[in-house]
Amino acid sequence: MLTVPVVMTIALALQAGEPAPRGAYKMPYVRYEADRSKIGDGTEVRGPSFDQDKTEAEASERKYVALTKRGSYVEWTLKNSADGVVLRFTMPDSADGTGRSGKLALYINEKRIRDIPLTSYHAWQYFDKTKIPRHPHNDPKKAKGVGSCRMRFDEVRFRLDQKVGKSDRLRIQKDVDDGIEYGVDFIEVEEVPPAIEKPDGFLDATDFADFAKAIEACVKKRRGLYIPPGRYELGDRLRLDHDGIRIQGAGIWHTELYFTQLDKNRGGIYGTGSGARVSDFFVSSKLNKREGYRGFGMHWGKGSVIENIWLEHFSVGFWVGYYGPGEQKVAEKLIVRNCRIRNTYADGLNFAKGSRNCVLEHSNIRNTGDDAVATWSSNKEQVTPTANNVFRFNTIEHPLRAAGIGIFGGAAHGAVNCVIVDAFAGPGIRFNSVFPGHPFINTAAHLIADTSVIRCGTRNNMFQQMLGAIDLEVKRYDVCNIVFSNIDVIDSQTSGIVIHALKNEPRYEIKDVFFQDIHIKGTGKDGLGPGHGILAHNKVKGSIKTDSMKFTNIKDRNISDQSEDFEIKEGKVFEGKYFKP
């Protein structure tokens, strides 16, 4: 395990000149927000608002445009050339929760190009807040008066027959009187690269009756599997149980895998072999609820790489952990990179159950029904603690229930150079000991650094808690050994940093937690109550240490310590060691 002093890292960064970028800066698309466009003929801007009962609370920057009648439109003048388009939209659900269909029209330079078919089938999750566990369902009648709805937005992607260029005008318009009000949040446009050709020595998936037989042949002949351009429907789980398996698609705009089953055991790509390499395709499913299969499941052995994957509409995007009979194995040195993980009904990605030295990098995670990304040191009786898992250069948007980044026990994890935006009802970053499993291990410290947390926090999570944009919560074991360095917390709904205990448990506390070079800019933005820079609740025990804190536009106190058993200290920067992401 590599450890270095924090102060050394900061000094090196200063000598290097320009700071490293934050977020998934390698993504090839350009976003155009709907509320900053040309609109007309009955189009209305909705928001901004943090009110959870309003659709705009789930939108980018908490606002979108509504196409209210025939002829309503939203139009952008493009600044880049493109032939691939993603539309983030909302439309009403059906009365029975099974979804309804509709369409909008696409115009280029005032010429009508095509219809854009839309459906609410994958959207609209409903919660009954009177029941535990508070998992979502698809029946709006069961939530009426006792719950809430979420996941009101979904996305559709499509290709243009020819590229549009700089200064071309792209318009989305409502052309029919169908009684539906459509909402447009934004579009993302990009140039679609040419299809990747079959690598030398690979077998072609279309030469076999099904994917299982194709993989079997690849294992026997020790060759990779190429999936040509096209859409492939799979009626069962795809299992990769041998070492060294290679699956190569033609690209995320060219190869699509679609799982057709609703049975929770009949879908997803599950890997147990080491040294796998899976890349370059789009994958989605028929699922429209939390109870279902994962996009990528199991532990993926040692040294596997999953990259250039576009994933939507699964229970979880990536759940990394072995769940099976016999010896309990763990993921080690798994790399997930250059991925788009979107519209999942639970977590986007979780390095769980002993995962160690795993990395998620250069990815966009959006519209997740639980934590966008997390590492949970679960299954204490079966496996060793999770350790040294890293999230770096990721952009995280619209987690709908929990946090953007969640770290729950284990040793020396890291999250660096990330951007977390618009958490609907939870923190941007949370460390807690709420979930059972291994505690936080006292080795090198966890590091959260060079990260922006924007419009996060909540006054009303699923359990009616008030949580900060950065949130530390104690329940089952100490929350400890954490360094936050060079963090910008911007426009928190509530307080910037909140420290609290779920129960008044005298054995457990917060300790050895350091905040240095933190800028908290804007608090209490939901307008529903206090907004402090740092808030320690009255039942919490322990201490944190701060250095070089900056507070701007704080609604109430910069620091509010409401506990006699907790101390917020000022002091020198952390001089210990942490795991280097």
C-alpha cells in the first residue's frame, strides 16, 4: 500500500502550476441546457426549486422547460458538430404506473427531420414513507398521501442521418395535440466515431446461435469475442466465469445489448474470472424497478478492466462483490473507466464485499435511485475489509435518494478530482457507520480531495433527516481517519458540513477527521430553515480539526457546535499518511 504525507502532495501540486481538472472532463459531448435556449409558443421555464414535490427539483440546476401545447419548442444554436444526440426529458406517467407513450419532433434549421419517440415506462418511481425498507415501486396509487415520487426524468438517445455543424439550429418541438405536457432538461450532442472493426484473432458473435455458445467457443480457442454493430436481445444472464475473457463491441453508438427479461436472475453481465476485458458497447434492459438484476454483477476476479460502456435501466449499474457458494472471493484491481452509468434504480456502482484496489475513473454517473458511487465494507463474517478503492475524475449528477459518493467502512479509500451536482434528497459526500460491516480501519487515512459539491444536501431524506452537502453520521462504529482537502461546497440546500449521530450511542464517535482548504459558499438555499457552514448536532461525540476554512454567503453561523461532547478545533494541516488514489 502506497502512502505519502498530505502536506507533500499539496506542495507538489502547487509546484506543478495549473490544478488538475475536476470531473469527467474527457467526455466527448457538449451539453445545452433547455432553460438557456430560445423558447416560444407556450414553452415555460419551470424552477428553480428545491421542493421535492416539484419536477424541477430533479432537473439540472433545478429548472427545465415545459412544452405545454402544440407548437411549443426549445431551440439551440450549436457550437460544435455532431450526429449523436441525448435528450433528457420528463412526461407524465400513466394512472396505473405502467407508463405512457408520446413523441416530440426534431427540426434542424427549421426543417422537420424526424419524430423522437418517448415513453415514461422507465421513469416514475414511487415510495411509501410509512414502510421499511423504503424501496420504490411502480404503483402511484399505493404512494398517494403517504409517499413521494422520484425519477421523473429519463433519457433517449438517437443518431442523425448526417452531421450538424457549428451555427446550425437544433429544435425540439411539440407537434401534436396529445394532451401531454413534455419537459426538456437538456440535450447532449457529440460526434459519433466510426465503428470499431473486429480485432485480429477475435471470433464474431453473429457466427453463433447465442452469446453463451460464442463465449464457450472463445474460451476453448482462447480468443476474444467481437460484437459487430447492431442490437442484440438477450433472454438470460451473460456469465463470464473463465480467466482472460475479452469482449469487444463496435462502440457505444454502434453495438447495443438489450436484456429482455424481468426475472431478477435472467439478466446482466456477471463476471468471476480474472483478467477479463469488456469494452465498447451500450447495454440496457426491460427493467423499470429496483428489484432486478445488475448491469454488471459479481467480483470480476483480479486485474479485470471494464471500459467504454454506456449503461442504463438496471437495478444497479455495477455491484462488485461475489455472491455465491464456496470460498468467498473478492475483487482486486478491477478498473471501470470511461463509462456512462445512468438511470439506475439503485446504486450506480458499489465496490462491496471485500473489494480492494479497485478504481472508477473518467465516468459520468447520473440519475441513480441510491448512492451514485460507493464502497461498502459489507459481509464482515465472510470477507476481509474493503481497502484502497478509488473514485477519480468522475462527474456525478442527480442521485435521487442517497449520496453522490458514499464510503461505509473499510481502509484507506479515496475520491479525488470529482464533481457532484444536484443531489435530490441527500448529501454530495457521506461517510457513515449506519450499515453493518467492517468498521473504518485505522491504517492510512481516507482522502477526499480536489472535488466540487454543488447544490447538495437535504432537509428531508427518505427518513425525514436533515443532511449536509458533506455528511458524517455515526451509528454502529466510529467514523474516523478521514482527510478532506481542497473541497468547494457550493449552494448547499441546508448546511455545508453536517456531523451527527443516528442514535445516542456513547461507545462511538467521530475522530481523526481533518478538513483543510475547504470553501463553503452558500448555504440554506432551499429556504426552508437554517444553513450553517459547519453544523454539529447535539448528540454527536468526538471532534474534527479544521485549517484554512473559508466561508462565503453563509445564511446563519459559519460554525455551529450544538454538542457538549463534540469539539471543532483549529490547527495545523494533517501531517499523517493517507492512501494515494
